[in-house]
Amino acid sequence: MVEMVENYSLKDLKIGEQAIVTGFSTEDIPAKFYEMGFIPGTNLLVKNKAPFGGPICISIVSNKSVLALRRNEADKILITKK
């Protein structure tokens, strides 16, 4: 049996959900994603989401850093839900 893995973008997660970064939806990847720690295999946790399309607060589980991303940036980061 082949297990189907669904890819979502980071903006699709709800508060409290965890996911693993699997890649990016664009070939033109901003260097700041790598600088902030969004590399494939990274375990993330959504801490908070601002209303009205505001930023998303993300925690990188391995080092407990907390970052804020614009929703259009979060849409470029592909994840697999845990």
C-alpha cells in the first residue's frame, strides 16, 4: 500500500498544529527563508495567526526560536502536517 502524502503551504495550518518543511512552491526562493531556518526537514509549530490576513507566528521546534511571516511568504513554504 502506498501512503499518500499531502503537501500544504504553511499558511494553511491552524494555531497549535505542527508540520515539517518539505520544500518551496517557487524556484525563486528568498535567501531569508534559509537564514530564518526554513529548510526542508525543519519541524514547525504555529503559535499564533493575526486576524484579517496579518502575519503568522511560527516556532522552530528544534531551537525554540519564534518568527513572524507574512501570509504571502508563508504560502511559498510547503509542509507536511504531523
